Amino acid sequence: MADADEAAGREGRNIRQGAAMFEVSDPYECQNCPLQDCPGLRPLESIQQAYMQSIKQGEFRFERGDTILEEDECTKHLFTILEGVAIRYRTLGDGRRQIVNLMFPGDLVGLQGAFEEELSHSVEVLLPARLCRFKRDDFVSLIKEHPRLGYDITWLAAKEETALEGHIVSLGQRSARERVAYLAVWLLDRALATGVAKKGNRLHLSITQAQIGDMLGLSLVHTNRTLRALDRDGLIQWSPREICVPDMEKASKLVGFERSKPSHRPFV
């Protein structure tokens, strides 16, 4: 009975996940993928585009607050973000939440968990998103038939670890002021590189002060005070719907952040 209950619970989670997904009726052909033109992403070669097209299982839309993947579920799919922004987080037994990272166009959702184990995290949409879906099992043959794409997946996993290192340093060593400034320049740098943000160092992103605190380990009161202090100093302007870093070089230097290089990050 326990196994049956567990299976039923897992099926129920999949039904809830499916209810949040809307399949796109006119998906992009991989050769026309919008990620090909993103300034911070390295375009796929023609043969790579053809292979990804052969294993692609459609595209799906999610709205803000929808769950793409849920903690403790087993998923058979991976997703590439074409549009939008998502958060990856873990939840404690008492309901407290730690936001682990944010995900942008070109990121591979589901890569962060062991392929044959239950997920250790959830992924929730922050900005309305459009994603490509692939079967996890197809990535075994992908690595065999296209070693360069397999290397790119390894690179993405390594880059994710590098980003987490930066966030861990913030939690362990940076002051509240430095934590918020680091998060702001990191977010804006990723957004500029993937076309989510355009000119003026402005990112239209609805992220609450509670969510900022969830990622940085700060109370709501401390988060509010820190944001106001950074605004007074002209370093960071963070409103409920927009982040602005007037001088990215100055803010990056303050927290020791290295800006992304153009056309460097791969995607699959």
C-alpha cells in the first residue's frame, strides 16, 4: 500500500505540473531558435541544430508562479528556457524556502538533479516562460553522437556550480550591502547577455523583497533597509518591478564580480 500511495502521489504531482503547462501550437524550428541570436550565447552549428530538432518534444508556456519541476518528484524530461526567468529553490519541512539560483534563456532545467533520482529542488516561473522539452533518456545518445554538445552540457553544469559558489560566498562572507549588490549585478549581467534586459542597465523583473531575502538569508526588514541604503548611494535602484544598476563597472568592482564575455555561453 505504501508503494501504491507513493506512486499515486507522484502521479498527482505530474498532473498538477501538466495543468500548468500549455503546449505551443507553432514551435520554433531549431534553425530559427531565438537563442541563436542572443548576444551572450554561442550559436549551435547546423548539424547540432538538426540533431536537437530530432529529439525535441515540443514547446510549452508557463505563467508567473507556475511550477516547472517539483521537489521530490521523478521527471523524465529536461527543458531549455527560450524565454523568461525561473527560480530554483529548496523547501524545508516547516515551509521555509531557500532560493538557490535563478535561471535565464539558454539554461537547461532539470540538469541540476541526478538523472535517476528524485529532484532535490523545485523550479518556479518568475517571468512568463517558453521552454523546449526533451526526454532525459535521449541525452545518453546525445553525448555519444555529439561529444561537443555533451561537453557543453558538462560546461553548463560547471558554470552552475561557479554561480552557486558566488552565492555561497555572499551568504558566508559578504555584508548585507554586498550581498544585495552582488545579486543585482549578477542578475543584470545574465539578463543583458541573454536579451532579457536591453539598454540602460535596467531589468524588468517582478521580484519581491521577501524573495530577495529568501536567496540572501536576510530578514525582510534588513532587506528593505539595505535596498534603501544602496538607492541613496546611487548604486542600486531596486523597485518591485525593476532593477537598475546605473554604473555596472562600479558595482561589479565593489563586490568582485566578473562580467560575462560576449557569445561565450553554450546552450542545447
